[in-house]
Amino acid sequence: MANYYTLLSVLFPVGAADNVAPALALYRQFRDELEENDEWIGFAAEADDAPGSADLWLHADEDADIEHVIAFALRCAEAFDLQGLFGFCWTNTCSKARLDGYGGGAQLLDLGKRESVARMDCEQWVREEAARLREPTNAAAVAFNPVSAAQGWTVTTQADLLLSFISQEIAADPAVAGRFGAFLATVSGELDGPEEVLCRECGKPMFIEENGVSHHEGGGLDGIDYTLDLDHVAIAEREP
């Protein structure tokens, strides 16, 4: 028979030495509440023995309950208006060399905001990193240079580069894809946008519809300057 353990040992800052005794009272209150509901608090709390210390020593040598540690830390944060970040790690181990018996994790809390800001599990981290590293690396994305890529830019090139970039980077930072897409839209518009056509008569911008009808450009919803159109027919200086 194998025994599984979750081990924890960390100093938790309670803001001031005067807060240590009230924090221990909060711990006992929390423990009693849990026991009334047939729950085990899963860790011990003691005053740190360093002179003038404002820390509690939270520890467990068998069955640490990580969620209860988090709940207690946030109770103290509320009671003593604690600020800053508090992080701790734990270890999962086993009395026998079982394949599922080893691991651990880490938790980071923002005490001022009274919330969790990051958490990781060793086993999950290994799976996610292995999956990320198995993704094929696209040489076009790695060697991408905005200046050289701008030469002969096409919509197809644009789409291929975006797809390559997302497949490589999205797992690490989802926001990268959005920023890269915005960059592509800007550069593509500058390089592939239609060349401006001017009217031979007035020198104002104009355009020709697919049906062959020409108009002066305007600020209306349809983009037509009807005042100039009434004054004279828009005739291109040269073929667009």
C-alpha cells in the first residue's frame, strides 16, 4: 500500500508584528468553522520565532489543503488590509515509487486585490510545454522580416504569414496574433491599396465604378462628391 502526501512550508507576512496574534485567532476560527462541517483545515499555523517577525509559518507534512491555505491568506488580507503579492509552492510525493505519486505546484495571490493572479501544476505544465514544442515551426514565420516581406506583397502572402505566426506564437501569448494582424492590415493597406486617380479637369481624387461610370471622391456614405460631378465629368489624368 502506498501513501500519498502533499507537503507545504511557507512564511506568510501579516503586515506587522502586532497582527500575528489576531491572525492566529483567525486561523483557529477558520479551523473550527471547517470542523463543524466535517472538514479538515489541512495545514498548521504558528508564529515565526524570529524576533519582531510579522510572519506566520504555514506548514503541512502530510495532507496540505491548498484551497484552505488560499482562503486563510485572503481572510487575513481582508482583516489586516494586506497589500502586495504572496506566493507559495507545494510538493506532491508518495511513500512508494508510484508513477502518479510525484509533482507539485505553485500559487500567486494579489493580497491587495484579494484574488489569485497565477497558478501552475507541474504535471499540467509538462503536458502543455510538450504539446507546444511538438508544434511544427514554420520557417517563414521565424525568418519573417517586414521590409523584405513588403516586396511583392500580396493578399496570399499576408494570409500565409499570419497563419504561420499564429500557429507558432498563439500558445505563448494570444494577444500576439491580434497585434500581428493589425500590423498586416496596416502594411497591406499601404502597399497594396489602390493608387490614387486624379481628375484631369480639376485635379481632385476620383474613381471609376465597375460599370465604367466615373465620380469625384466625396465624404458621403457612397463616397461621391455630387457637387463636382454636376460641375463636370470626372476624367482620369491617366488610366488607373
